Amino acid sequence: PEADPAQAELRRIFVKNGSPSGLQVREAVDDGYKRLLAPSLETELRGSLRQQAEKEAITVFTQNLRQLLLASPLGQKRVLAIDPGFRTGCKIVCLDAQGSLLHHDLIHVMSDEQQKSAGRKICSLIEKYTPEAIAIGNGTAGRETETLVRSLGLSLPVIMVSESGASVYSASEIARQEFPDLDLTVRGAISIGRRLMDPLAELVKIDPKAIGVGQYQHDVDQTELKKSLTDVVESCVNAVGVELNTASVELLTHVSGLGPALAKSVVSYREANGPFARRKDLQKV
């Protein structure tokens, strides 16, 4: 019996008889199929299936990104944010309702004595800066830090925040421009707090691929992935809208009709002349 039905079908079509010439044709058919046609068909089929798989994977990535960007914001409220860690300690920042840094500090949660000291420091900061919520990064030592904060018996909501991409932001040019004198770890804690206040406004500062939208991102077509994720960011920004008098350059850049240059001009005009009072003021930019 034939091992490959396709090979048998080719013989039926091209081999007309059992004469010596027919045997030569049969050998040519078998050789052409095994050496040329079969590998080519297999490569083509694998390529087609891979394209379908990549398309589905990118669809999943875009759906995950949309959910992250459109997560419910806490709003303009004061926040105490903690970027947890064991070896280097937990970085604490206090932010005002606009997301500006008021204070930053460091605590350790390794030993019982350190946890007691950390608890006293957290209570002191809460008393001084009166935050309305506490944001804790979900990375290393996140659960231990959450347990410590909840054990203090505070009346504030304690919320775990995804810190995917926070390290990317803290080392970016955008972060260096915003906080030139601060350590990378402090910038990361600020990003965690701002993500709770307004996820969309903060996450647009980070490359979408670094936010944590799914596994094996590097195995798919990078050009198509970048285009799809960028389209999702722009779609979300334009669906929600922006507050013109507080939006950053990065957020304004994703508004339809605005590019990086015009977004910078809008912010520069706002800083020089104060908040926009009317839509007509935009014509002066």
C-alpha cells in the first residue's frame, strides 16, 4: 500500500502504463513529489497556520491591552503608593490629587522588628499626608507588604496594582524629564500610584509591549503587533477623551489630529498662559 495518498494520485494522473517509459515517469513523479512538491506544500501550510495563529494571538494581546487601559480609575484623590521589595526595601511615595510627588521614603519588611518600624512609618505618613487610598505593586514582596498594611487596621482601601512595565517607565526618557533628580525605584513607585488614579493617562507613557498584555509576544510579527497595539491605545484615548488642562504630552499625542509636535505646543502654551478657558483658545497654539 502507498504511504502517501497524494503520491498515489499523482501516479494515477501521470503514469499511463507499465512500459519502461512509464516506469521512468513513475520514478520522476515520485522523486518530484518527495524532493520538491511535498516539502513545498508543508512549508506553505505551516506558514499559513502560523499566520492564523499569530493573528489570533495579536487579537488576544489587543483585548488584554484594552482591558488594562480602560480599567476603572480611582480619580483625582490623594494616594500613598508602595513599590514592594525584599532586598532593596519597599519604596513609599505620597501623591497629591493631581499625581504630583509630595514625599518619598523607604521601609523594610524582612524581620518582625523591621515590620513594626515600617508600620509606624506608614501610619505617620498617613497622618501627615492624609491619603484616600493605598496602592501596592503586585511584584516581589507584594503580598507580604499587603498583609503588613492590612494588619495596621486602617480605614483606607488597599488596592493591589499591576506593576508590569513600571521599571521600563522609570528608566525611560519621559521619566527622566519628569523626575530628573529621583532614583529609578522612586519613579516606579510614583507610576504605581498614578496607575491607580488614572490607568490610561499613565500607561500611554509606556511601550504597549512592556505593559504585560500576554506571553510569547516576541514570537509574533513585531510590525503587526506594534501597529495593532498602537491602534488600541489611540482607540481608547479617543473613546474616553482627555482633560486638556492636565493631559501630558504623551496622552495628547494619541488624540486624533494631534501629533507629537502639536501636543508639545499645546502643553507649552498651557504652561505659559495658564489653563485653556475656551475651545477657541486652541486656535492660538
